Amino acid sequence: MSDDKVVRLGSKRREHRGEETPKGETNDSEDEVLYCSFCKRPNTQVIKMVQGPGVNICSECTMIAVQYLILNDRMLSAEAQMILDAFWGKSK
């Protein structure tokens, strides 16, 4: 399993600041199977998984949520495109 398949929000911040990983938490995700807190699919069946403190969300559930928010809030298409570009890491 590739490390960039699971994005860990807390551990990346700690590594950037030079802090140690807390006891019981590991940076090794080679064999770890994580499940989306929303759809319950494992990270082996989705494009990406974002791991937060006590919760995980897969890329598919994230896109459903973003689409819902865009449609519900009636955002302008330019604003929606900026959000999607930021999510997928695209730059102009």
C-alpha cells in the first residue's frame, strides 16, 4: 500500500514541526487497513483516505460532501472550481 493513499493530518504537522510521533501512533501505513467513517469502505478500495483525529473520510465521500455543499449553497461556478482545484492540488 502506498503512503500517499492515506493522508494523515496530525502526523504530517508534527513531522513538519520536528516533533516526535506520540506513543502508540505510527507513521508506517504499509499494512494498515483504514475504513471510511461514512461509507465503511477500506482504503484498499478507494482512491485516497484522509485520516483525522478519530475519523477517516475517503475521497469519494469527500466529493459527495463538496458537491452537496456547492449545490446547497448555490456557489458560483468559479468559486466551486477553486474549491475543487484546491482539493485535487491543481494550480493555474
